[in-house]
Amino acid sequence: MLNIALSKGRIFDETLPLFEAAGVVPTEHPDKSRKLILPANLPDVQFLVVRASDVPTYVQHGGAHVGVVGKDVLMEHGGEGLLEPIDLNIACCKLMVAGYPDTNLDSTQRLRVATKYSNCARAHFAAQARQVEIIKLYGSMELAPLVKLCDLIVDVVDTGATLKANGLVPLEHIADISSRLVVNRVAMKTHSHQIGALIDQLNAAVKMSG
Ligand code: PRT
Ligand code: MG
């Protein structure tokens, strides 16, 4: 049995057409089912419905053999025990530093940065030898500067509409983000046939869609 970890929402919606083209699909939609294991059209495959930020953990520890995850989540996790064979070129966005337009980025004051991407944020500011205090949040980062919880946020930005609606602007680019197929290192050997075929078919599907 091959376990494929997918998260609901954006990743699921944008991954489905690629898996369709690759000939592997769940037989139920996760929004219409309470099941966390969804059977597939192929008898030796099943889909696991996992929170986006948990996908690397499931794949790292072998709970899932493969998964689809945003590069942002992958960077934050660190990627230990994972192979990243395909850039699926979906759910694209940018990991950015954002804040009020008049923020003094050169301030010698220690800036407070609120984010769920604490590892990425720490690495970004450390690389520039800038002293920051990281405040860990789990969502709605755009709220934090408005109530002076922080000076800056680090978050993914797509259209920028959410920043704009809250009076914030993107200030610094950290990374271009898209979703990746990740594979457990050991599973790549034990399930080499199934995973090899999936990689070939998904690669072809990505080429077709691009
Ligand atoms: O909810 P949970 O914590 O489990 O996971 P999640 O909220 O991270 O999942 P989800 O489905 O929202 O995002 C999954 C992945 O989609 C992320 O890891 C990114 O790789 C990718 N992605 C692409 C995005 C966006 N675009 C995006 N715009 N993830 C989040 N956003 C947020 C953004 O931060 C903002 O708050 O969507 C909001 C709207 O963005 P704007 O810029 O278009 O206004
Ligand atoms: Mg969410």
C-alpha cells in the first residue's frame, strides 16, 4: 500500500488535477467526507488527509510514503529524512517580510518579528546579522502589527490583498514558494516501483500544465 499525504484546501484543489493527469485520484473529496484515509481509484494507493504543516512530519517518519507540501512548510521543517523530487509549480506565493510602509528597517533597535515561520525568519535575519526577537504565532499574522505585538511579520503573500486590507506592505523577499512532492528516503527504496512510476507520471503532468 502506498500512502500519499495531502492537506485540504489550496494544496488539495491544485494538486488534484495533477494527480488526475497522473491517473491516481481519491474516490471521495476530503471536504465531503469525515474520513482521514481516502481510498483511491487504484487498489494499492490511499490518500491521508493531514494538516499542511504536518505533511513533512508524516513523510519523515514514514506514516506517509509521499506527500505534497508548500516549500515554506518544508523550509520551516528543515527537510530531514525527505527527498524533494518534483516542483509541482502549484500554490505559488512568496515568503516575505511585511509591515507598515514607514518601518525603519535599518533601526539599531531590536525589531520584533511575529511569524509561524520562526526558523525561516531567524535564518533570514541572522544571515544579515540583524538582531530580532521572534514571536511565534500560528495564524492571522497580519493582525499582530496592528495591535503593536510586533514591528514586522514574516508570512506567505500571494496577491498581497490581505496585507493591503490591513494597511501593511511587503518589505523584503525571502523566497519564492511552490508546492513540492516529498518522498520518505527509505520508501524511495522499499516502494521504488510505485513511487518511480508516480514521479514519472507527475513530472509529465507538470510539463503538460506548464
Ligand atoms: O490551516 P493550516 O495551518 O493547517 O495550514 P495552512 O493555512 O498553511 O494551509 P493553506 O491551505 O492555507 O496553505 C497551504 C500552502 O499554500 C502554504 O503552505 C503555501 O505554500 C501555499 N500558499 C499559496 C498560501 C498562499 N498562497 C496564501 N496566499 N498559503 C497561505 N496564503 C495566505 C496568505 O498568508 C494570506 O493570509 O492566504 C492569505 C491571502 O493571501 P493574499 O496575499 O492573496 O491576500
Ligand atoms: Mg489555513
